[in-house]
Amino acid sequence: MNPYIAEFIGTMILITFGGGIVAGSNLKNTYAHNAGWLTVCFAWGLAVTLAVYAVGDISGAHINPAVTLGFAITGEFPWSDVAGYIIAQILGAMMGATLVWIFYKAHWKKTEDQGAKLSVFCTSGAVRSFPANFANEVLATFFLLFGLSFLGANNFSDGLNPLVVGALIAAIGFSLGGTTGFAINPARDFGPRLMHAILPIAGKGSSDWAYAWIPVVGPIIGGMTGTLFYQALFNDNWGITFWIFSLLTVLIIIYSAVVSGNED
């Protein structure tokens, strides 16, 4: 299989199962209504696991532009393939979101809460503070790429690696996901948000484009910093790129702490 097609399929699987649990939990008159945060985190972890099992041997199952860019900046992935991977990931996310909309077609009209409908497709801040939300996405994706890097340095029994990656996603959701819904993936947020704007969803509200840059830019910066941090600490690669992204991340965290404190 072509690796671009594999990324499309893997990301479609991710969003179909991940978005599906959010729809089941948030939309009215489903058996999974109010399933809760633990269920959502487990389901997203399993969604990643299934996607990695499906296409990991073909494309590496990046299924996330932050992963693709994070590995590219450290030389572990060719820059010539980056654009194709990201386009495939966004298109796959759009397809997955469309499948979720079709699957739950009977439940959109029964749900009055526009925010609940939007959350099936994309993320938002539990407390709306752009500096804090942005810093949260940077840090959560930092740990995603840092974690993927040290997991990749270990040898697992055949077939076990996707389960460990899924556990990492669930752990991030449990620990760091409660503030923004842990997008940690620009394609996961942008593609479905675009479909929310396009699809004739009954009673939908705004797609909240004012927030949309946060789950795109934040994960890209955090992901690149995560892989560079790993390379510096474990492979003694202290290049200028590491210092630039590390300084940028520190400034984002400091600014978030100061501004969020003033907002309180």
C-alpha cells in the first residue's frame, strides 16, 4: 500500500473511533450517553492502537502532523514526504468525521447543546484562556513526542508496540487532557472542525474558528520540542534548533502562567 494512503486510512480509523466515543457520550439518546472522561480517554487510546496495528508497518502510522514534523526536524523522517503525509492525515480525519456524522445521524436533532455537538468534531478549552490553552497543547504534545521517542528506543515483543502507544495516549488524556480535550494532533482537530462547518448538522452552531489555531500551532511546537529534547538528552545532540525550540516553549509557559494568573 502507498504510505500516503496508509496515513489516510490510519487517521480515518483514529477519528472514526475517537470521535465516535465522544458522539456516543455527548449526544442524546445513545446508550453511551454521559459515558464519562475515563471512557473517552480509553477509547482514544484504543483508537490509536487500532490505527497503528492497521498501517504501522506501511507508513509508520504517524496519523498526526505533529508526529511527522517532530520526526522530520530531527532527521528521522524525510522532509520530502512531510507535505504528502500531512495532506493525507487531514483528508483521513475529514473522512472519519464524516463517518461519525453519518453513523449518529438520528441523534443530532435530539441534542440541543451546540457545544456538545461541536466537541464531537474538535476541541476547546474547558476554561477559555487562549494563553493557557495554547501552553497546555504545547506541553501535552511535548510529552507525546518525547514519549514516542523513548518508546521507539525500546524493543517490544511482536505486536505489543501499538498497545504501548495507545497506553501513552490514554495516559496523556487522563493526566493532561482535562484542560483542552488533548487535541495533540493538528489533523485530528482541523479536519473534523472543517467538516463541522461543511456538513448539514442539525442545530449546529459556530465551528469556533477563533480557537482553531491553538490545536494546530500548539501541537506542532510541542511535538518538535519533544523530539529535539529527546535527541539532546539521550543522544547528546544539542544543536541550535534544540535551543530555539526549548526557549520558545519556556517563553510560552512563562507567558501563560503570568497571563492566566492575572485572569484569575
